[in-house]
Amino acid sequence: MADREAADGEPGGREKRYYRIGEVSKITGVKPYVLRYWESEFRWMAPQKSRSKQRLYRKRDIDMILMIKKLLYGQRYTIAGACKKLREMGVGNALQTGELAFETDHRARYQKIRDELAIIRAML
């Protein structure tokens, strides 16, 4: 049971609805001051705040932080480059709908569709 609490953050395996900045920092490996800075650079990444002005992150906010971390640290994007990449990926809409549209290579996507259509035509 202790493992479920550690993994899910709640007793009984329930997932938490909101996480504080310290918890998000531990989950993502990004220091709290960096998270606060990213809020100023990635305008859409502003978490909700409690009455006591504490930042309250949701699961999808954590997913976005991990994506930003991957772009900045893993793929070596600049902040401006990461902002542009995320816009191309449709992250603005993703936050509203709760889904991420990570289709980045449109040419490859259209080529795949053309190939599938060619196969269908050949079958007719």
C-alpha cells in the first residue's frame, strides 16, 4: 500500500487532482524557481492558484512541464524555439481540450495518407 501512495500520491491509489509546486518539482526534476520562470516565458503555463496564492498544478500541467523539459534539456531548444515548437504542435488548443496534438511533421502525415489511398485504389 505504501508503494501505491508513493506512486499515486494518495492513499488507496487514487490520483491527486492538484499538486503543489514542491511536489511538481520532485515529480519532474525541475526546480521550483525554474517552474516559476517558465510561467513567465510560456504564458499559457500559468497554473491555478489557491486562495492562499499557492500554485496548483494538474496532471496535464505536469505533462506539459515534462514536454518543455524534454525540448529544453533533451533536444537543446532555446526558450523561444521551444515556444515555437509547442505552438506548431498545437499546445494552445491542447490545454483547452485536455488533449495534445503532437503531430509535428505534417509532410510525413500527408505522405502516409497518400500511401494508404494508393493502396485502397489498387484494391478497387
